[in-house]
Amino acid sequence: MLHATHRMLAGQWPAEREVGTVTLDWDARHRRRFRLDTDQGEELLLDLPATLKLGQDDGLVVGDSGIVRVIAAEEDLLEIRAGKAGLARLAYHLGNRHLLVEICKDCLIIRADPVIEDMILVLGGEAQALRRPFSPESGAYGGGHRHE
């Protein structure tokens, strides 16, 4: 079993050290510790010191010389545009439901959800299905907060 103990950011590790790849959706790219399988079928224990947001082409260091490259999996998403509602109003309603949201210049991206899609349309917004990697905002506390 491979054991990944830290991450190297995309572009900051030599490609010749790649020993495999792992394709992960957003949930799996935002974890600290769990067992998974590489795309080549090898078991990998992700054992990071803290929860990190793993991005496309980040490297998971395994052993002394190997790196497993992260591939962001395509997911079923909704692209939400303002329509008659206004984007701020739609963002408020999504936030009020504690949904993960990727914020773009002219739209909001969420995971596909027929109930939320219907709400957006009722509010006067526009929604279009798309499939690509999801990378939502981490939030004001970097993806979580603590009550110390």
C-alpha cells in the first residue's frame, strides 16, 4: 500500500517522479485521511497532517521518490446565471441552504440538484447542466472553523 503524507502543489514537482494518478471528486479532494485506490488499482492511504484542498495536478508524495498526481474528476453541476433574479439574490438563497458554491465572474456553480434547480428557476434565475471538475469556495475559515 502506498502512503501519502504530504502534498506538492501543481507545477512544483518534477513530472518524472510520477508513479501513478488518482482521480477524485471534490469531497475526496478535500480530505485529510482516508484509503482510496489509484487509477492503476494500487491502494493508497492519504494521511496528511491537515485537511487540504487538493487541486488538479497536485502531487501526493509517496515514499522517498514517488508522487501520485491528482486528477480532478468531472462532476454533474449546475451553472446558475442571474436571469431576472440578480446573482446576489440567488447567492443568498444558496448560502442560506449551506450549499457549496463555486463563484465565477458571471455565474455560480453548484452540484446538480433538481430541487435547487427548481428553486433557482422559480426565483427568476437560469440554470444549465454542465459536467466538469468542481472547485467551490473554501469559505471564510478556509474550509471549516473551530470552536476553541
